[in-house]
Amino acid sequence: MANPTLWSELQGTFIADLKTTRLLQGTLKKERSTLETRQYDQLEAIIALKAQLLEKLQQQILIRQQLFQTAGFHQESDALEAAKAEAPAVAKAWQQIAEQWKSCQELSVINERIVQRTKQVVGQTLDLLRGQQGQQKLYDPSGETQSGQLGRSITSA
């Protein structure tokens, strides 16, 4: 079903992805450090770089999907099984990139937890400053908490 050209082109996308993913991992680690040390002035640049790297990875995914379709694979898992049989080096690179993506996902989850915790602490501090500590919190339509004292706006009633 597949051919050497497919495996060669896939290998090229994985090599590019590995480099991009390593940069993304470094960026996520830098983001974590920046969040932990509260150097918020650096976050905008980090987030912009992260977005560029994710866009680059998304483009590579689209290229691979096109390669799979051209080669007659309807499922990525079918292509991976064929790669294991026909091009073990490609399958190995595929596995490596999958592991790298999992690592990025884990780093991203940690960063999200830090952001949520920071948001919670800032909210509590603001409540203290407003004299609203200990008041019941309600959830707005987007799932964010708000003080029970605020009520609903007339436009969302």
C-alpha cells in the first residue's frame, strides 16, 4: 500500500517536528519558570513563541494527513502499523515524537495549574482588599467564579 517516497517524506516531517517539539518543551519550561517566579512581563513573548511553534506543528500534521490520504491510509494507526513493517526507522521516529508531544502536554497541564492557582490567589487577595472575604462565590455562565454579592447583570438575566 505504501511506498519508499511516503516513508521518506514522513521521516522528514518527524525530523522537523522533533526539532520544533524540543523548542516547544523548552518554551513550556521557560513559561513554568516565569510563572513560578512571577515575571509576568516576559509572558507575552513566551506565549507568542509557543503559539508560533504550535502553528508550525499543526502545519506538519496537515502535511502528514495529506501524505496518508495520498498513500491510501484512512487511519493514522494503519499508517503506523505499515511503517512498523515497512520502515522501522520511521516508526521509531513516530514513537519518539509521540513521546515528546506527551511530555509537552504534561508541561502544559502543569503550567495551566500554576495559572489557575495564581488566579485563585489573586482573586482571594482582591476579595480581602474589597472586604468581601468569606462571602459565597457563584459561577457565571463561563464557569468563572464571582462574588455572590454581585448578582446577575440585566443582560444575562
